[in-house]
Amino acid sequence: MATIRNIVLVHGGFVDGSGWQGVYDHLTADGYRVAVVQNPTESLAGDVAATHQVLDRLDGPAVLVGHSYGGVVITEAGNHPGVAALAYIAAFAPDKGESVGSLIADPAPGAPVPPILPPTNGRLLLDRDRFAASFAADVPESTAAFMADSQVPWGVDALEGAVSEPAWQAKPSWYLVATDDRMIPPAAQRAMSERAGATVTETPGSHAVYVSRPAVVAAVIAQAAHGTGTGTGTHS
């Protein structure tokens, strides 16, 4: 399998694409052409359309990468003919008919529950005072504070957006489990990655592992670009 040179990065809820800068820097230094989707996170359909707009401009196959809710976006948008592989970074990997809303509806006993505030005008935010502990516990305090204060409201329509055709059923996938995640429990990440048949790597890291450990994240994406991986790798 020839190495894929195009990488497309899709962010999740409550944040924007700027959090990918560390990952972007690692990948571009290694010669990849990297595009960052600024998906609005108002609705799944809108985010898929924004992702397709980026994919349509590429000159060859791409690895499509999603963090958190971005995993739902790539699961749907990954059916685009320009997508050769998928990479999930501490992300939701839903099956047909599933959404973030359905996947988090029945948390396991004792599992951490994201501090999502009640919706206002159809949009959600995380409790600012609990943001760092839940989302970005291993990110520098000043960066976590900025992330909390620059949250992008996440549309309820995006939360409830259900996948119609999971791309991981037809295309190879890679998955990075963040073992200290307090937004998506690691056990749930493992279950979704196993169901998708993904090549799995585990690393210590918070939900914001793409910010705190960009080299590890970039390495998993590079695995996908090369079509390599043992399925049991661990980065410490």
C-alpha cells in the first residue's frame, strides 16, 4: 500500500480546529499535506458537508481523522471516495443509527460523566469550572483555561445526529485510546474501536490528548497513512 500524503483533521464539540496545531506541525514536518476542517458543530449534516468540501479539493486519497464528536463526522463523511483510511483520536465511532446522544445515554456505573450544561437556544457548553478536569487535565493550566473560555457552543442537532452508513465498515481504521479520558470513558473507547475492527494504540492522556501529546497522535495518523500497525501498540 502506497503511503497516503493527504491528512484531513476534524475537531469535536466545544472546540475549534486550532487545537490541532501541534499535530499539524508534526505531520507537515514529515511531509504530509494537512488540512484542518473548521466544522461548525451545529448539525451532523453540516459538519459532513464542511468535511466533504475540504476532501473535494484534494489531489489524492486522504486519511480522515476525527477527535471526540469528530469521530461521528468522519464515520459519516468517510464514505467520500477520497477517503482511504480513518483515524479516531479518543473519538466516538458510532454504528448505523447511533449518535453521540445515544452512545452517552446510559453511562456505566462509576464512569465519569461530562459536565455538559443544560442547552441554551439549542446549544451546549461545558461547565467552565470543571472543563480542565474533565476535558484537558494534562494540558498546561493556562491553555486549559483558554480552552474553557473560548468554547464553541455545540448544537443539540449535532449531538443527536445519527450515522446512516458507517465508513469503518468498508475502510480500514486506526484508533488512539486515551487512558485518562474523563469525557469518553476508556472502556467505551476500547469497545467502539474493537467493534470497528480498528488497529488500536493506547496512551496515557486526557480527552485533549491531541493537544497534550501531539507526537503520539501524529504517529497514529502516520500509521494509518502507511497502512501499518500491530493493533496492540502502546505509547508511554
